Amino acid sequence: MTSKKLTPHKRRQLTIGRLVKVPNTQKRFFWAREMKLLKDLEARYSLEFLEIVTFPKKYDSLTYLVSNELKSTMDRKWKNFNFKVDLSKYDPFILGEKTGKDYIPTDYKPKSTKDLLK
């Protein structure tokens, strides 16, 4: 089941579970706190971005991502996520047929083992 077919609440839970270590006890307070932090992050970034962003380890809380220390990292990842190439700046290259003495046509079939190993 893809995350697009899930409800927004369930998508947020999966995102939190992917980024943060979920404790074994006091889950009610944990989910309330982390949902609040995720919604704060969602106000700055999009939920689609937060679903795919990755980090080398799972953090104890989303407060690390809200903090100023990781804000520059999150902003850099956000810019990379939203980057679109402006193709109007570049001339298109039209690749023609290959030529040269080392060119082997695609319809070439070797007739012997010697021809194959050339």
C-alpha cells in the first residue's frame, strides 16, 4: 500500500516512525509531542518532502530537526527537493549516427569466434 492512499494522519505516523525512535512506554505523550513538531515542520516544508527525507540515523525526537543546528541541512535538502532545471538556458544536442573506424553497427553479427573476439 502506497503512502498516497493513506490518510494524512497515518502518513504522519509513518513519517515519524521512520525518522524517530518510538519508545516502548509513554507512547501517548510521545505521539502528541511528535505530531505537534511534525506539523510545525510541515508548515515550513511539505509532507511529501518529509516523507522522503533521510538522515544517517534515527533521532530521539523531531526537536533535532526543528532546532537551528539542522535547519540549514533541512533547508538544503528542501532546495534540492524543489530544484527544477531550466532547459531554456541550454542548447539541445541532437545525436546523429555514430561514425569512426572503431564503430560497430548494431545489426553486426559475428560469423566466427575470431570475429566475436575482435
